[in-house]
Amino acid sequence: MSAPVASTAPVTTPSSQWQRRLRVRNLTLIAIVGFALLSLVRVITGAQELTSAGTIQAALTSSIPIAMAGLGGLWSERAGIVNIGLEGMMILGTFGAGYFGYHYGSIAGILGAIVLGMIGGLLHGIATVYFGVDHIVSGVAINIIALGAAGFLAETYFTGLEGGGPTQSPPLPAPMTINVDFLDNPLASIEAKQWFFVSDFAGLLRVFVNDLPVLTILCLALFVLTFWVLWRTKFGLRLRSCGEEPAAAESLGVNVYNYKMIAVVISGGLSGLGGAFLAMVASSGFQVGQTGGRGYIGLAAMIFGNWRPGGLLLGSGLFGYTQALPLRREATVSIHALLLLVAILLLLVAAYQLWRKNTLQAVSGAVFGAAFLVWYLSTDVVPSDFTKMAPYVTTLLVLALASQRLRMPKADGLVYRRGSAG
């Protein structure tokens, strides 16, 4: 007789609802306070590029590929599969966008990128789920294979094409964009006033009414869809159970292998979509090596977000911002102004840890905060080389500060064998 299939709906208690609302409120509060501090630093330092509409738009463009890789990692790791291969799946997505986008149009390019990313996820799933290969080893292998395959295919299919070559595709058609001119002009006037917070918020709103790619809306909508599927449906409950207690899930009739495979294939598709965004929105075509480690940063954003969509989106925005700012005008001045922001944030963290009676963390935060403050006060600009390091320094700093509250899925990265339930 077969085991009964787990078909109960997700249990939602008043306590869990309250905790969820509190989590959403905290993330919203963090985002608002962080933006207000950024506006304050802009007023104090006069570095107007910190919150200009152009900077925010560039930050959003830089954030989406990171966010999609991180979202792919979230799906995979919630089912218990560590996916270091996000970078390789994104590379496959960039090539898919380049090849199919050039020959068949932008929609075909997006779909081709998703399919190639899913193929990468399928390979990773077969290796880890069915053959029990170590997840890290398999992910690294996917990255190496994808990089070599993309280079070989680019040389094969793009050499000789007008505007193409052995390392790049011809220019690709840009996806459709949205413009709301009757809102853009008033918001631009408010932004030009350089008022505290109000002008900065107007610049933020301008990003969503002026040349906003439809693909950006799609990617942001996938975060809402992911939350609903994973935390509001029976399918999501079963998938998450495979990453927490796979043996218990199997004992209730859940086909753990199938759910893990579904999750890792979706993970590859989302990473491939991030590659499509990178090739078709962030740039005008495919180039070998254009992912630039964004898959790994996406993995860091997922960890920073504690394996949840809201925190992941916040972390992706932070990393994307630090990637975009060095590319703006007066980048060294803007990065120098960020030293003051980092100093303020570290001192606030130190005060919070002291209130929590975490003396060691409080002292560490205060020491580093004071160091950044002295750095800011004793210099006028930062070295140009440091601006290139900013995204990676930010990644390390944020993960170090967030490490105390992280909780990964219990069975994440563990090899599971059918029948383990006994």
C-alpha cells in the first residue's frame, strides 16, 4: 500500500501571520531609513549623484541580474540543492538571448535564455539529485562548462555576422519600454529642487515612469509570485519540506526527487532570465564574460536575505547600487561620500548591538565605524581603484554584519537518497 500523499494546505496561525507582518514591516522600515540616510549624506556632502534618477536607474539595471540569480538560488536551496552553478546558468542565458534574440526577436531571445538556463539547471539536478554528486563540485563544473560552451558557440555562430565576432553577438533588439510623460516632467522638477528626501524620492519614482523596460516589471513580479507559490500554496509547502526534512516529507508521500528537480530547473530558468536581462537591457548584446561574477553576488544576496524574497530583493538593490555608482559622473566623489554613510550605519549597528548586550559585536562595529569616519574626514576623494572594489567590499561587509541572524534550510546541500525515511 502506498503512503498517503501530503495534501494539507499550509497552516497559517495568528502567530505566523504576526511574524510575517513584522518581517515585512521591518524590511520596509530598513529600506525607508536607509534611503533617508542616503538622502541626508547627499545633502551634507553635496554629492548629487548619490540619489539622482540616473544613478537609481543604473542601480536598478545592475540589480535585476543579481536579483534573478539570487531568486534562482532561493528556489534551489529551499528544496535543499546548493546551486553554485548560478553563474554558469546565467552565462548560458546570455548566449541564448544573443543567439535567439538576434535571429528571432526579443521575445524569442528571452525565452531562449530561460530554456538554456533550465538546461543548465537540469544538468545540475541530475548530477546532485540522482547521482549524488557533491553540490559544490557539480556547480563549479556547470560554471566551467557554461563558460567554455558559450565561448565556443559564440565563435561558431557570431563570427562573420555584421556587428558580431568571436566574442560577441551583433546588436540585439531592445525589449519594449514604458513611458509616462505626464508624470516624468513634474517629478523631474521636484528632483531638481534638491530638497531632503522629497527630491530624492521623486528621482526614485522617475525611474518607474521613464523608459522602464517591461522585462524589469516581469522580473520584479516574479518575486511576488515566488513568495505566493513557496509560502502560500501546498506545492510550496512540499518543496520547502524537501529542503528542511526530506525524509519526513517522503514518509508523507512527497516525491522528494521530483520536487528537487523542479526547483533546480526553475532555478536555472530564473538565472537564464537574468542573463537575458544582462544581454538585452543592461547592454545591447551578448559578450563573452559579461556576467562578471553576478551569479556569485546573487548567491550572496540570497544569503543576506536569509533565503527569503524580500530580503533578497533588498540585498540585490544594495549590491546593484554599489556596482552602478562607480560608473556615474564624479564616481570617486560619490564613493567618498558613501564612506560617511557606511560610518553612520556601522555606528548605528554598534549602538543596536550594545542595546542587545552583544558587547563584542558592538565594539567591532564601533571600531570599524570610527575607522570609516576618520577615513572620510581625512580625505577628499577615494582612489579610483577602490571604486572598482566597492561592490565586493560591500558584499563582504554586509555578509559579515548579517551573519548572526542567518538560518539556511536544514537539509540544504545534503545528499538525499530515496528510502531514507526508513
